Amino acid sequence: MKTLTRRPPKPAEPLHSDEDRTVDEGSGELAGWSTGARANTSSLIRFGIWALLILGPVLGLAAFLSVPRTLGSAQPQSAPTAPPAAGSQGAAGFAQLFVAAYLSAGEGDQTKLSAYYPPAAGLRLEGASQRRTGEQLTVVRLRQTARDVWAVTVAARITSAHPAPTPSIPAGEDRPDPKADAAAAAAAAVHYFQVPVATAPAPGGATGYVALAMPAEVAAPPRITAPALAYGPLRPALPSDPRTQAVTQFLNAYLTGAGGLDRYLSPGTQLTAISPVPYTELAVDQLAVEGESGGEPVTGVPADGTRLRLMVQLRARSQDGIRIPLTYALTLSARAGRWEIAALDGAPTPARIQPTTPPGAPSATPSASWS
């Protein structure tokens, strides 16, 4: 008889829904990306960030260097300034030569003048060539009237090769002849000619010149009133005055070669006597001393280091025996009880313009004189 045994039932297999399957699969994938892909992506991102950090400055420097240099400055560039006008000295010499040729020109000299002023080739010239000449030509005025154009004024004395005879005056008559007087005055006068000269660059780096017109005679430059000088009035140079002694000894050595010059100069002053010697003797006639107004005689010398400016008028005898007047402006310096020459001034010293003293303000103390 069989014994029936009951076998236990097989465990039921779990049922998996789509949702469960999705969750289980999700442990290895997310939204289509695997875990390994996510790790690779993170590594690439980190590498890219580091690459940008490293290459950023390099790329920026390369971009800066690649910009054209003309665009490197944002500041507006100023317009180029016009070069300064050149050739003023050359224009002066050119005008001087033109006036010399112009004054001596006569019939047939058009070619000579056209070298300076080309249209002169068609001019009508009268009189014989070289019938008159210009002497002592010198430029007395030079001014710029336009870019590269100069107005040059040349002074000249005109002499005639055949001067007109002076009309004779009958005996017993003393009437003036206006025409003769005018001719004599014109012959002795200095004439002034103004020449317009243009300059321009020439081949070879030189400067070229050309006259824009024939010379025009103009009036003499105006004279001005001489400015007041810093010296007092001229007065006789007394032999007892130490200043007269100092300037006389110095000028004798300077003009006549009498003795050495250094013994009369203050320390640090360097002067050279004129050579060859132009005069044989001299006499100091008058002195004008800075800040001195009275005629009190002076016999003493002030303290060491005192400086004094004065003007000396003298007469020097030239090699032909003629006395010639001369004037010198000197600066003296006191040392060891005597005056020494500190400077041979280039020009007399103008007087200083004193400022107006306000009411109630103390006035300046006048300079003292030494006796």
C-alpha cells in the first residue's frame, strides 16, 4: 500500500511589472546614459575647464599681438604740423646778389637779371651796363610774408662811373641850385631796395631761390628813440679817480699793446689784446658811472667784491696819426684796494624800469658813492 506524501508547492516566481523592470534597469542606465559614459563626460568637462584656464592667457596674448599696430592706440592722432620755413639766410644772400646785379644792369643785361627773376628776360633796359654800381650792400630787414616767401630789404650806396659835373655858379652869385643839391643828396644817400624771394626744396637736398618781382626802392627803416641807460651823466675822467686809472691802464694794454693785459683783469676774466696793434696812444676823456648822479670827486675803492658798471669815452690815435673817438662799456670789480676789469660788456646796460612805489611805502635807498 503506497503511502502518499504531499510535496510542498513550488514557490511562485515573482511577477515583474514594467515599472519594476525600469527601476532595476535604472541601476545601470539613466536617460539613455550609462554610468561609464557619465564618468567620461565629467572627465572631459574637467579637462576642458583646465584647458581653458591654461590657454586663456595664451590666446589673449596672441589676439593682442595679432591686432595691427596702426590700431593699437585709441587716442586721436594730431594733424602733422607744417615744417618750419627754411632758407631765410639764403634768401637774404640771394636778394643781395640780385640787387647788386640790378644796380649795374644796363641795355643787354636781361640775361643776368633773369637768373634771379626769370621774367626779366623780356624787360626793356636803358643805359650802358656798369654805368653805376652798388657799394656796401647789406641786408637790413628780413621778414616772412607767406610760407616760404621772404621780403628782404637791402641797403646800398650807389656810385656812378661818370658822375654828372657840378654846375658852376657865376662869380658874385650865391643862389642855391635845387637840382644840384638833390643830385648831391641822392649820391650821398643810402638806398633801400625790397626784394620778394621764394624758397623751395631743390634736387640733391638743397634749397632753391627765385625772385617774385624786380626790386622795389623803399624808405629807410624807421629810427627809434634810444632807451635810457643805467649810467649817470658823462663827466670828465679825473686822473685822481681810481676808476679812471683802472680803465686807462687796461685800454692802453688792450688797444696799444702797452704791457701785459692779465694784470688788469679780475680773477676768472679772460680777454685778449687786439693784434696787430691798431693805435699808438689814447686818452680817456669822460666817464659815465652806474647809479652816480653827482660830480663829487672819488678817490677811494670800496670793499672787495663790489662791482660797478661804467661807460668810457676816449680818443685813440691810429697808425696814421688821426685821433678816433671810441666808447667802451666795462664792468669793474674791487679787490685788494684797487679796481680790476671784470668784463668788457657787449653793449651799454639799459636802465631798469622802476616799479611805481605805493603810497606810504618806503622809497629805495640811493646807492652810496665812495670818496
